[in-house]
Amino acid sequence: MTTTETGPGLAFPDEVVSHAHLRFVELPLNAGKAALITLDNGLDHKKPNTLGPTTLRGLERAIDAAYAEPGVVAVAVTGKPFILAAGADLKGMALLTHREQAIDVARLGHRVLGKLGDGPVPTFGLINGMALGGGLEVALNCTYRTVSRAAAGLALPEVFLGLIPGWGGAWLLPNTAGPETAVKVIIENPLNQNRMLSGPQLESLGIADATLDAADFIEQSLTWVAKLIRGDVTVERASIDRTEEAWEAAVARGRAIADGKVHGAAPAPYRALELLSAARTSSKAEGFAAEDEALADLVMSEELRAGLYAFDLTQRRAKRPAGAPDRELARPVTKVGVVGAGLMASQLALLFLRRLEVPVVMTDLDQERVNRGVGYVHGEVDKLLGKGRLSADHANRLKGLVSGSTDQAVFADADFVIEAVFEEMDVKKQVLGQLESVVSAECVLATNTSSLSVSEMASALKAPGRVVGFHFFNPVAVLPLLEVVRAEQTDDATLATAFATAKELKKSAVLVKDAPAFVVNRILLRVTAEVFRAADRGTPLQLVDNALLKLGLPMSPFALLQLVGPAVALHVLESLHAAFPDRYPVSQNLRRLVEAGKPGLWSWDEQGRPYLDDDTAALIEQGDTQLSEDEVVEAVLSATAEEIRFMLDEGVVAEPQDIDLCMILGAGWPFHMGGATPYLDRTGIAEKVTGRRFLPRGVASLPAS
């Protein structure tokens, strides 16, 4: 599918049009007649309004008609219940093939939304719910803004995807609420896991002028509009420090945030910062024109195409896992068992408790450990109560559902039991064997193993088909990925129950074959092996660690090692070495760190900078061959491409998209890389190492010219 030609007739194929319904209402208090425009795509709340070219032209007609109506004293724009708009139509943006088309979309948005700020009467953005990107820019272009106290999903998330707020946001926000607020909303929040704002926060930041209750929000807003028109209320906005020093200090803070998150690897946040910097002295027309150019450049960048691909994976493929069996085969889960009461097991117990709200029982070898695990869950529930996220009754009910025992007989009536014990095959086999003797015939037995063979674990059971891999990522509450591992014997009902349970847990499940270390750990440990290979040969440790930051990864490899723990990394690496000895060498430097009980390579000074202390330095032995940063990066990317090709050939996952989804959700690999395979394609590494691309040209990349 392609778009039409450039110019006034530009359209997005299959655009879901959000119609701009115009009606005229008499304001309360005899304040006069107002025009109320409501955006509504006619679908339920799961399908938010989006803004494509047809929608924008319809909104423009409504605005023009509102201004032309005799006697109108105010124009207000809102959306269907709970949703103003979720921004531009990203599916359509991904289909643009020429820069001229991107310019047309940018100019159309500026022309239409700009009318809300340049009309003959005051305009009001009534933010009744979700307002993302262009949706929030609809309100920003208005003279005044009200927001529902219950509104959520308020943000300018563009740089997270690889864009900039291109319909006025980059100029309007700093000139409305100041550069510090603009940096927070445009740079800091998107680059911190795409953090959103709530309704009350919008007013506290100086973006909204009034926060109103959700009940009868539109009616309350129109009353507020009437009072403002009559002069009964006034809007006093905080003054903005427009000195060059203050403005550039805010921009410098934004640049430091961008450097810390993407390390210069993604262009979008830096283009946004250029626009914010220029907004201090540029006119509105100049600011909008600069946004046009920046938006067009970014729309035609490889980074954006990778970002849109990544967004589509997380929003669509993650909700419809490839290869998952029919949900109708799933059995209900009314009680959950957790074998183990350590930190990981306790996190799992808490997750099952909060999401399923069914009895959860934990076991361990002695009562002290059991008490500690149950106490952890109770403590976390109390924290949620203290933050106001649970009522007292709800918290007490949850705490009453979790219990512990040293006797696995408590699992007799459980429907789903997951083990999270020591990562050693004989131990896990023993646990599963004990469980089989006490649980019902329909009970699913899940293992949280990170690298061991699920098929081998199940092999000695009388009913091996009930065993499935259920690999979470730490911290469990934060990382959304769940690798669901189908062993050789896993039956369809067990697998369907696993996927249904994953959905109830609000995790994004990916079906993976029972192969060494599955997906995320297999790739991360291949990276770790290459990093240590470079260090062992003689490349300075700091150079090795810094080299991969230029890719924009969330943290350097040795920082990740510190987070995971050298002992865990070594254990998984040894498992992979046993399976693939040539590709996964075990570094003796890593082994020495583990034997010495070191938490990682680095110590940290008072400024948070890493350094190698004398004791750790004494453990490290290196050769005399030093690689450059570029050579380290090429070695790591080449190894990654090779390993992904092996995984696809082995059928570990259905398609490259599943590997990318795993790396995004389980390892935090950035959207601008598209996970892994789009970056390997666009850098030529995939073809150089494996002889072909992972994805067709035009998928997660610009179309062939």
C-alpha cells in the first residue's frame, strides 16, 4: 500500500477517520454561544482517536464553521469519552515514501491546529482523557486548557519513537510553561520508559489552566469557559525566565539526559532540543516552520522506521503471540503455588497475587525462609497501601490470600505451580518430581529457568506434557517480557493455560522453543562473551565498556554484568558453552571475579563514575592485542547477527520480529534500533555475516529508492 501524491490531496490508506462533530451550545450564566467540536472515530475506547490527513481536514472545516457562526464567543475542542486523541496516525506515517509527503503532513497539522491559536475568539482545549502527541498539541494550540482530574496518558512521547512534537509542541510548550517543563515533557519523560502525566500534573506544570472532576467534565468545563468569558475568573500563568542563561541551562539539562539515555545514537531528542533552544527568540511562524523541516527529516530517517516497527511490535504482536494455541484450551487458575521463597520467588508470588487475586502459597526448606518470603509480599502490599494505590480493605484481602508452608502438600489443590529454586538441573528435576506426587492431574508445572532444558527437566515425569517454561525477567514488576518455553512434551492445554495466565499477569508472552538460554539470555551472553574476549585479548576495560554505548543501549555491558551478577552470568555462560563451545568461550577473568566474590568489575566514585579498584585490577589478566572502539562494536554486532541467524534456523522463534520483541521488552534494547534485526540490516552487518537481511527492505527501514 502506498500513499497518494504530495499536496492537498495527501491521504493515508485505510485511515480510521476521527470525525469532528460540531455543535453550538449556550454557555451557562448567559455568557453567550460557544462552538463545541468533538473528535470521535465512532469506535470504543480501545480504539483511540488518531489524527491523519482526512481527520485534520475535517477538523479544519469544523473550526472554520465555528468561527463563521454569528455570535460565537468561544470555540472548544474535546474528544469522545476519556480520549482526546492518541496523536498522529502512525500507521500512515510509516507509509510515507518521500520527504515532500512528510512536509505536507507537517504543514497540514500546523495549518489546522494553528487556527485554534489564531482565531477571532478564545479557544479552549477540553482534555477529557488520553492526549498523546498531536492530541496534546490540539490543546496546546488553544488559548486555554482544562483537564479532567481522572485523565491519564498525557504526554508528548515523540522522541521515544524517533520524532519531535511537530504540530506546534516544540515551540508552544516552552513558550507556555517554560523551558524546564518543556524539557521534562519532551525529553526526560519519553526517555524514561515513556513516562506519562496525569490530569493534576498537567496543571501543576503550567500546561493546563484548570483541573476539573471527571464527573460531568464537559459541563464543568463549559461553566469554567463561561466564567472566564464573563471575567468572573482569570488565568494567571507563571512568568517565564527568558534570559539566555536560564533557557540554555534547561536545554543543557535535556542534552545531558539524552546523552545518558541514547548516547547520541538517536537523532530525535537532539533535534527536539535544537527546536526548544530556538523557541526562546523565534516567532511562532518561524518555530512552526522549523518543526516542519525537523519532522520531515526524521520521518525519512531509518531510526524512525525502526521506532515505528518497534512500536507496532509492542502494541500489536505482543498482544497476539505468534504460535500461541487456542485460548479456549486454557484451564482456569484458581490457586497458585510458588516453590521457593527467595527474592525472585517472592517477586513472582507478589505478581500472581496482585494480578490474579487468587490464593498464592509459597514453600521453602525451612519456616524462616517461608516467613521471610511471605513477609516480603506483605511488605510490598503495605507499600502500595501507603502510596494510595490500594484501599485498606483491598490490601488486607490480598495479604489474606498469601500463605507459606514447608510442606508441598499445600499444592494439592493448586492449578498452577511455578518453581524458582536454584538454577541446577538435578535440583529442578527433584522439585518437579516431588510436585507431581502431590498436585492434581490438570495442574500446570512451570519452571522459571533462565537457561536449562525444560524438556530434560520434564523427562522423568509420568506426565511430562504438563511442564512449561515460564521465564520472567528481573525486576519482575518492571520488565514486561515473559518467555513461554514449549518443551518437546508440552501439551496444548498446558501451553494455552500458560499464555492465558501470562495475559492475566499483564505480561507480553513470546513463544520460544526449548533451546539453550532461549532468546534474551542467549543474545546477551553472546554479547558478554565477545566483550570479555576483547578485554581478555588486551583492550582496555573502559574502552570495551564504552564502545557499545554509541549504539544507544540502556547500559554498558559491564554495568549490566554488575546488575545481573557475575555468578549468574557465569552460570548461564557455562550452560551455553556446553552447547556451543566455539561461540561461547568462558572468560577466565569472569571466573576469577566470581571466585573472588566480586559484585562486578567496577567500583563507583562519589560522582557515580566507574573505576577499577586495586583488588579487582589484580584479578584481571590481559593479552597485548588492543581493539579500537569500532572494532569492538563490529565484533559484537557480527556475533549477534550470527547468533540470531542460528536461532532462526533452529526455529527458536517463529520470525525475526519475535527476537526483536524479546530484546525490546526483556533487555530494554531501544526503539531506534528496532530491537536488533533492523539495526543489523541497516548497518550491513546482517548481509556481511549471514549473507542476507533479516527483514525485507521497507520493513523497519526506508523503502528501496
